[in-house]
Amino acid sequence: MYRNFKVATKSLRHQDLPLCLSGKKLPMLRKDLIVLLRNDSMDLVEIARHLEVPQKDAEDDLKHLIKSLKHANDRLVITPAYCRKCDFEFNKDKLHKPGKCPKCHSTWIQGPLFDIEQKS
Ligand SMILES: [Zn+2]
């Protein structure tokens, strides 16, 4: 009898765990992203941290954002990633931070920065 009681308590405790672990994307994420980047320029790591999503999700959303902003009043400005050691500038089409500098092999890299500004 006592043992049964113990089991019941244990399973109850499990219910306290966060239920939402599915990683389902929230539709308002992109809106938050626009607000975030209007105020400040950020790289992917910072965006993911601010929106509390995985970097992969932040990257997907950025790609969608670039497309959807084409006909809007805002535009996304991308500052390409660069090597902090030798100033080598990476290609603009990569949104995530490169692992290594092809020129000096340094890993001290600043990832691409994203910024939203209003079209004039
Ligand atoms: Zn370098």
C-alpha cells in the first residue's frame, strides 16, 4: 500500500516538467525579430539567445525575413562575417558564423551582423 503511494507521488512530480519540448515554431517569432533588429544589430548567436530559440530556427527565420522584407518598408542590412585577427571578410550569403578563417586559420571570427533599417 505504501509502495503504491510512493509511485503516485513520483509520477505527479513528472508532471511538473515543462510540457512543451516539441520545438514548435511560434508565428510571432518573425515579428519579434524585426523589433529586435530595428533596435540593434546582432549576429545569429545573439538573436537566438534573445528569442530563446535554437540557432537553426533563428537562421530559418532570418531567411524568411529577407524574402518578406523585399516588398516592405524595411530592409535587412547584413554586415558580412570577418576575421578579428586578419580582417578577412567572408561571403555575405552565409548567415551563420564561419568556423575558421581561410586566410590565417584563426577561429576568432565575428559572425555576420543583421540590422533592419527603414527604406528611404
Ligand atoms: Zn584571418
